[in-house]
Amino acid sequence: MGYGFALLFYLLIVKAQVLAADGEATEVITPHVRASLISEQQSIEAGQAFWLALHFDIIEHWHTYWQNAGDSGNPPTIKWDLPAGFRASEILWPYPQRLPIGPLMSYGYSHEAWMLVRITAPTNLDVSQVIHLQANAEWLVCKVECIPEQGKLGLSLPVVATGQAQAGPYAERFKLIKQHLPQPTPWSSRVQASANELQLQIGITGLDPARIEDVYFFPSEYGMVEHAAKQSYAITEQGLVINLVRGDLRNQTLQQLEGVLLLSEKLPDGTITRAFSIEAGTVSSTSFPGLLLILSFAILGGLLLNIMPCVFPILSLKALSIVQSAAHSSRTTRRNGYAFSLGVLLSFGLIALVLLVLRAGGEAIGWGFQLQSPVFVLMLVWLMMAMGLMFSGLWSFGERWMGIGEQLSTQRGYAGAFFTGVLAVVVATPCTAPFMGTALGYALSQPAWIAVLIFLLLGLGMALPWLLISLWPGVSAWLPKPGAWMERVKQLLAFPLYATAAWLLWVLAQQIDQASLLYALVSVVLMAFGLWLWQTTRTASGRWQTVSLITLLGLGILFSGVLWKLEPATTTNHPASQNWQPYDETRLAQIRAEGKPVLVNFTAAWCITCLVNEKVALATDEVQAKLKQQDVVYMKGDWTNKDPAITRKLQAYGRSGVPLYLLYPKELQREAIVLPNILTPGIVVDALQQLD
């Protein structure tokens, strides 16, 4: 009722009043803010720059935001509509206030706010000409709730002869506000980065610790620093050192730290507060032993991928091909192993390059990102079904492409081993093996050459068992001899491929709407028909082959249309076996502020490891009873579809993909407990007992 009345009041009294061309402002008045566009001077000189300000008078207990709003909020924006030849600078922001709200920290302005902009006039202006300047402004004003507002502000100023411009009624206020703009720092600065902390070193000399009343660093960008964390400082012989806690982007490569240093000193005439802009270059803290440890994790993580459930259907093909190649010669076996390993390594290298290119473009993505695309998932369904039908004997075409045939000593046989390696990597992406998450998270925060090296070592670890088997001559003597049994095994291996296709269709069902899912299911049936038609007409007359070719081309066009028709689901239908809340960072902060512990499960429908953990650990009666006993709030962050907020959270804990399990104690000062990637009921219960 109260909010509805306020909204009606807002609609009734919002107004814009254009005043005379004497430096006064157009005003937009809302229930919370009086916004105006004002000028430092009453007129314009051709070719000269002058100052304008977007000014807010804000009612008591409400506030708006700085360029980095901190843990909540958005900064005001201005879109200028200026006459030809006029140029506007970016907003120049006076240093902000700290606005603590529960466990969060925001940066902004209460009572009033000034956003300064420097306008440069062109040289071809006529004296006595009146210039109309217009700005479309948007801002967020908050108390506990937040209300977005906007307004069109205008200002008219006459053109006068050079040297004739006079100060306006707000000139003294402009002079005062300019003193709150950060000044270029006269000192050198650098930042030392570690996994969770930043040490900002500023070469200020002559500071007296007894006179310092306040030191604070406002980061210019969200996520570089934990806004609510305490900032400690020390004054050394080298200067001022500020210790900062890294924010949500702690695992991204830090090239430079920008922000505003606020320094308050007590002097005989009173306290003086100065603000300085800081651009601190990063001093690398990556150690060689630490890099070696991460590289070891990469190899071990890739090795463990071989026993993850999503890889089994494809690696069983590799095992069968080794048996077949062993019947020819050790040379053939070795080359088969080389081809498979090359397919794995090149695939990992390609994934690394795609990830790095997308991240350079500002995309928030991670391991398994391609399975967040319904188009890719459906294409993978088609591939799994086509392979399964081939193994079942429905059709045959290029069987040696899959590494299964009787002449693996030929060049095409090696191509089959190569593409088996490629396919193994494609289906491995839903799984994150132990040690692998740490290596991937580290890789995506490092320079490109280190990232690519880590991905290649992941591939080497995955290919290593098969490469060693291929290279070890004595293994061939222990392998069974080829025979009729191999055809039966090949047919049996079709069923894990069908199971993979069924699982991928279930993943697709979480991503697209019901109509799109129907199109996808029909496309699978039509694909099976097309393969049957291909096989049936291979030896038929030319007329039937022509009919078959036209039909297959039509199906290909139809499949392309299906890909374009896939519409995302309005909600993610990720199943829940127990009561849980969807992950939201603001809601998480509210629950923790209430003094309750929280277990957050970052998962995805396409992550087999996640689903297994939920089934065998999180959804068990033992764990659920313990959650209830401890009064732990259970949240799920669903990454089935792309979610930049979840991606940033994963990055904050050194992960590039799911699963990630965070157990937050009820005490706000305690860090979250990170649970292992592979869970058992005992592991979860033991972690919950640490809350006592």
C-alpha cells in the first residue's frame, strides 16, 4: 500500500522545468531526489572548455552510487545530446562515502551528489548564439529498497566573446567539489598479488603515523577487492602499505590495480582529507615451485579423467582398438597410440585457445562451457546416436573413422584413433576430476602461455595410460586375440552410447522449452531414418540413390532449422530431492547476517560428477538430517545455462567449472569451508560438525 502510494505520488509530481539561459538548471523532481544539470559559468566561449555537473539533492537516509557501487547498486549514467562539434568528457567522480549495509559495503553519496563533466565547445560559434545542452540521466536511489529513476535534463547557455564569460551562481560550489576529485598521485605505486590478498605499496614519504586519522582505498572496478573486508595499513621507510582482501575476481590475471586513495591527516588547523588516483602495476608473485605443483595437478587431474563416468563410453572404443591393432604389429600399436594422444592434446589445446579468446572478449565462462549451449548439446546427441546405431549394425560409413575396423595399419585407421581422442575430450568436459579444478582455475588466471601449457598437460595426463600401453611391447602378449567376439563387444558398446545420448537429451530438457524439446526428439528419429535410408540405398539403383540423396539433403536442411528453433526455457528444471533455495549472493548475505550457516552447491544438469554427489551424498537421509539438526540453509547455484554471477563465484574460489561446494559458518568473520569435488556422506557430515 505504501509503495503503491509512493509510486502514484512519483508519477504525479515528477516534472521538468526549463529555466532561463542564465546557468540555471532543468530539474527533475522525484519523491527521493531533486536532479539538476548546472553550469559553473553563465555563458560559453568558442573553442573553450567549461564545467557542467549532474547534481542530486537526496532526501534523508537515501543514497546513490559512485563509479564502483561496491557490493550492491549501480552508478548513475549520462547520455549526452549535444550540438555538433561539442565534446563531453567521461564523468569525473568526487571521492565517495562508505555505505555499510549489514555484511555488505557499498560506495556512494548521501544528502547530495555531484558528477562533474568537462564540455569542450567548437571554435565556429557565433556571439549571442544560444546553445541548448541536453542530458538523459539514469540513476539508482536506495535506502533498504532500491528504486531506478531517470530524467531528461536540459540547459541553455549563450555564446559570448572570448574572455567575456562570467562565473555562475554555483561557481564557488564547483570550486569546492573539484577539491574532492582525486588528484594524480606524485608517488610511485605497485601491488603485490597472492592467492587471496593484495598488498598495495605507495611510495609516500614524510607521513607521521600520529597524525593519520583515516586511510582507505576505493577500487575503481568491482570484484578486484573485497569491499566489506577490513583494510589494514602500515607506514614503513618505503612508504604506505595497505593490505587488501581480493574480491570475486581474485583468480583473474591482475595486470593493474586502479582506484582512489583517501588519506585523512590531523593538522594544527584541523583535519585535511585528500584523495589521489592510484594506478598500481602488478608485481608477479608466481613462484616456480608453485607452478610445478600446479603442472603436477594438471597431469594427475587428466589421468583421473579416465575413470570418470562420462569418459567410459569413448575410452571403451579405444581399448577395443588397441586389441585390434595388437594383432598386426607393435609398430601399428604405437602409431595408434600416438594418433589417439595427438587427438587428445590438440583438442585440449583448442579448448584452451577458445576459452582465452572468449575471456579476452569479456565473457564469463569456464570448463564445460560448450554444454551450456543447447545447439552443441543437440549436435552431441546426434553424434552419440549415430555412433550407437553404427555399432548396432544399422548403418556403416567410415567405420575406421571411429578407430574400429580390420585394417588399422592404414592411414585412415590412424585417423580413426585420432578422432577417438577428440571425441574422448568432448565427452570428458562434463566431468571435473580431483586435482583438475585447481589446475583449471589457476590456468584461467595466468598469462596465455601458462594457461595453454596447463591444458596440454591435462591432455597428456588423459592420454598417458593409453600411450604407455601402446608403447609397452610386453602388453600385447596379455591382450586377447581378435575374433568373432569383437563384433559382439562392438554391439554391446552401443548401449553406453545410447545411455549418453539419453542423458544429453535430459540435459537439453533443462535448457529449452517443451516445443523445442519436441523438435529435438523428432530430429533424433528422423536422423535414424536417414541413416537407415542411406544404408538401404547404398547398393540400389541410381534412381533410388538419387531419391535417397535428395531426402538426406532435405533432412540436413531440416536439422539446421531445428537448431535455429531451440528456445531457452524460462526456468531451469534442475531436480531437487530436498528443500533448497536458489543461489543468490544478496540472499546469501542476508541469511548469513541472520546468523545461520549455509551450504551452497554449485551444480549443473550436464555435470555427471555433480549429479552423482547429490545422489550418493547430499540427498541421503544422514546428510539431510544433519543439515536440519545444524539449522543449515541449503542453496543451489545452477550453472546448466550460462550464469556470469556463478562463474565469478567459481573463479573467486579458483575453479573454472562445477562442482563447487561451499559451507559458510554462521560467524561472518570465518571463511567458507571448501568441500572436495568427490563427496561421500561422511565427508559432508564431518564438515558440518566443524560448524559446532
